[in-house]
Amino acid sequence: MDRQLYIAMTGAKHSLQAQHHNNQNLANANTPGFRADLDSFYQAPMYGPGFPTRAYAEELRAGTDFTPGSIMTTDRELDVAIQDQGWFVVQAPDGSEAYTRRGDFRQDSQGLLTTGDGHLVMGENGPVSIPPDSNIEIADDGVITAIPREAPEAPIEVDRLRLVNPDPAELVKSEDGLIRHYDGEPAQDDAQVRVRSGALEGSNVNMAESLVQMIDHARQFETHIKMLTTAEENEQTSSQLLRHPS
């Protein structure tokens, strides 16, 4: 009886966790450059004294879908999309190096270039700083040029975006949504990475597939709850039979 209860309980718990990951993907279906989480279920024996006669179900975030999203033209000077493979280098909140495909750049109150979610965009000279009162042009190789509004004939090369292209097998997605090298080492800049100004890469979340998974996870959870109810009913019936006089 306890075997059925344990399997059903762990199955219900991890169905909820899988639903959480799926809902996270759906919530970011319109986030520029978002990479969907992949998850999977597996059954594992429960080891302890004696033989492993019990098993439990577990859901794991199996990895990240690194498939590029579609590119949309916006004609906004600070919107940048990476063409094909590659990553922007940003500064994580803890000061470490991280990577993102989110190219909806902004200029903060200090003139520093940030992503739409507030991470500093890194150039070859550190965080990219944009001169005030100037228009920005970003070339396909990541070179940033500032054109003063009062002197458009005197453009200034500000910096160059740091662009990297590490092997996807060496990358992991952190809880903050940023991508990092699995061993924490910084990736080498790649001069072959090209960007497209005035465009944004969309999320690679497949909404239709995620909605189907949401229904599937909900049905799995209901099935596990029914198993728990059945186990309780069987236990009550067994107790009644044991109390019945011979």
C-alpha cells in the first residue's frame, strides 16, 4: 500500500513542478531572446536498508532549448538581434559574466547601455556608455557609433559589443534566466558573430506545444490524486476486513 502512495505522491509533486516550468515558458513567450526550458520525468528506485522495492517519480529540468527565435524588424536604433548563433555578453547582478540573446537595449540615467531587464551590456572596454544627446548606430560587427545631434558630421566610435559563440553543450541556464559557461570561465570573443540593428529576436517558446503540455501536466496530476484516493479506499477496506470476526 505504501508503495502505491509513495509513487502517486511523488508523481503529483513533480507534475506540479513540471507545470511550473511550463508556465514559466508560457509567461516568457513574448520576452525577446528567451530560451525555453526543457524537462523530463524519470522513475528511480529508492535505496535504503534491504532491497530497493520502492520507486519514486521525479521531474528534472533536462536543459535549455537553444534554437534561435524568429527575428522581427522594429526600426528602433537600440534594438539588436544576433543573426544565427552567438550571444551578447552582459554583467550579472553579482558582477560575473553572463550571456543573453535579449537585444532590447536601453540607456539608463547614467548613460550606460542595459538590456530590457536591466543587465549592463558589455563592450570591449567594459560596460557600454552612450554619450548624451546623440543618435546611435550599431554595425553588423557590433561596433557602436554615436552621432551627436548638434554635430552629425562628426560621428564617434564609442565601443564594440562583446559577442561570443561558445559551444551550446558547455552552457547552462541559471535561475535568473541568464546563460553561463558551466565551469564559470569566460568565453572568448568571436569576431564572426553578426548582429542586425533595428530588429529583435523573439522567444523560441512554442505556445501551442506549451498549452498542450499544460493540459497534459494537469491530467497527470489528476491521475496521481485519483491513485492516492484509491490507495486510501483500499486501506480502509483492508482494515474493515481485518476487523471482521472470523
